[in-house]
Amino acid sequence: MLFEEKAICASIDSMMQKHLPREEVHRRDQLADPPDHLLPLFAEMGLFHFCLPESDGGMGGSWQHLSFIQERLGYHATMAALLFNRVACFGVMTLVKSGSVEQKEKFLPQLLNGEGAFALALSEAEAGSDAGALQTRAEKQGDNWCIKGRKIWISGAASALRLVVACRTDLTKTGGQGVSLFLVPPDALGVSMTKLEKIGNRCSLSYDIGFDEVMVPDSARIGAEGRGFDALKKTLFYARSGLASAVVGTAQAAVSCATSHAKDRVQFGKPIGSFQVIAHRLAKMQTDVDLARLLARELARAIDTNESCSRLAAQAKVVATKTLKRVTDDGMQIMASAGYAADSDMQRFWRDARLYSFGEGSSEILLDLIASDMGLGRGLSV
């Protein structure tokens, strides 16, 4: 770990231990209470500026810095990393890569100052993995657009500065063609929301959202009309990188938790970590996390050097999420009843882990993308 990386991680450690300690993480998880109080703290530390190019007032746009920031936040609390990612990926990078000058001038200062986050409204009841099947429509009416439809499982929607809503604007096109993105206020006339209960990631609140003739100006459109999927693809590189790094951090926390238990738990007169079956399982868990970390860091490096990284982004997310599922399952087995207890960190890691193999791109779809890059399969591109 480089000196600069160590310094940033030490600052994050200090901030998280003070403002979101273990007992507070547990309390918020029980109450489904998002840690939104962290946003101005992230801003005060300048963490959001790392992903912003100097031309937009940032610190150079280094995604490698963001990778270890997201990992460290994930180590302390996945809820903090997911909140950070919504600002950095769905907010800042969407604007940087696809936003207009006016949109950047209006929203970047709010995002960078920790005033809120964006929420990506893409999934629908019949359009999850098959994002090209989305049915939410936006019809041009003079200088405005009228949005009708429904989105589901949209995280952070109620508190978002803006919803990034994917709509079909050309009904003659199918799949990813004829789709546009719009910035919609969550409290706009015609928007209705219902909170959805979940077993994990309880502090990343998800909503079923209805759009009943919601009017937005043409200036709310992100990117070119009908080219919304092009903008989405740019954003998803960053989102998958951020999620992979955050998941690696949580996986490392799970391994550390299980290792600590194995050193303290005594059976047959010895710590259970002294038995080869436990020691080897923990060694394999740590190796898997280290490998996932290398892939997440390689993706961040590829993003920084403007390399083609669709395949690498899919691989990093698949490997990181599978690793988290595996190490949390092994961690539960090692800790047994201690891990199953309601106040255990391991059971929270275990519950949260189940989302990531299908959230923000299912592993099956991502494997299709990898196969497509190899000249195989159906040629998917999102």
C-alpha cells in the first residue's frame, strides 16, 4: 500500500470509527436508517473530488484512488460504500461523461458538497436483466417530456437530488435503441413511491416508483435523444468498479471477523484456528479476497488509462460478488451459532451479500457480456 493510499485509508478509518462505529451500524441496520449524515463528512474530506477531472474542479479523476476509498468504506460498513457510490457513480460520473454544461453547473456542486445523491431508475417489473425491454415512456410535448410508467427496486429514490430515469422515447425502436435518460425530481408532480422491505442492505432503501404523466423540460434530458443506453454504458463501468471494490472491502471484513473468532474460540483445548480444516478454510477465504482485490484494482487502472473495459468490469463484479457470497457462507460455518446471532456482524455480511450477484447486473448477464467480448453468445452490450 502506497503512502498516499495509507493516509487516505487512515483518515477514512478515523472518520468511520467516530461517525459510524460498529454499534451504530448495527442500530441502523435494525431500523433501516440510512447513514446520510456521512455525505457532508465525505465532502469535507474531499473524497468525491478524487473522481472528478481537474477541468471540472476535481483532483484529476483517478479511479484507482476511488477504488481503495470504496474498498475501505466497504470494510467498515457496506451501507456507507453504497451511499458513496450513488454520489460518485450515478451522480458525478453520469454528469461528467454525459451531462450538459448546465446540468454540471447545477448539480455537481451539490453532489460534491455532500448535499445528496442521485438514484438510477432503470429496473422495471418486466425489465431487469433484460434492460432493453423497459416500457416506461417519455413523450415529447412542445419543449417538455411527459413520462409515464413504473420502476421498481430503485435504491435511494426518496432522498435523491434527482432520479436518473431511463425511458423509451422512440416506440419504433426495440431493445436498447430509442431510450433516453432524464433527471427527474423525486417530489415532482405525478411521482409516487412505495418503500419495499428487504432482508439485507436495509440501509439502502428501495422503492417502487410510479410516473403518472410527470412533466420535465427537455433540459432534463441527459445526452442525446434516443442514446440513453450509450450514457448508461459509460456510467455502468464506474458503478461496477465501485461495487466490486466495496464488496471486496466487505469480504475482507468478513474474513477478519471469522479469523478473530477462530483465534478466540477454544474447543478440545485449543483455538479452533489451530485445526487445519479451519486454518485452511480461512487461508482460502483470504486468498479469494486478495484475488478479487487485484481484479478490482486492475479495472480501476484500466478506467484511468481509458482502456476498453466492458469485459473487465463484468469480470470484476462477478468475481467480487461470488467471493463475498463464498466467504460469508464459510464465515457463518466457522462461527456457527456466534455468527447466527442477531447482533453478529457476520450474519449482516451474509444477508447483504446475497444481493450483489444480481443487483446492478446479474452474474448470468455479466457472463453473457464476457462471452460476447470473446465472440460468443448473444452479443449483449450493457
